[in-house]
Amino acid sequence: MTERADACLAAFDATERTIARRVCLRLVRFGDAGPGAGKQPLGALRAADDDGERFAVVLGRLADA
């Protein structure tokens, strides 16, 4: 799994890597339990200054990987 994650990140440019890292960090919610644990609304993964198209590309590639 590590090799696959590293390969995915390596394919991104610097800006896309920043977005990808932030998305991964924001997927982690400490202390959650129950049926909704771990679910994040899409808006919580995106920063206000992210380019919408670039964010969508990064999120799609992360999901595919």
C-alpha cells in the first residue's frame, strides 16, 4: 500500500501534492465512533483557495489509486 501511495503522490506536481496531503489529513477525525465515523463532507476536504478543477483532479486520482 505504501508503494501505491508513494507512486500516486509522485505523479502530482507540488501544488497537487499539497492538496493531496491536506485531503488525506482531513479525512482523519480523531475520537469518532459509530456509524458515521470517518465520513467527511466534501467541503471539509477543500481549502478556500484551492482551484476547483485542480482539487477535483487530485481527489479523483486519489480515489482511483
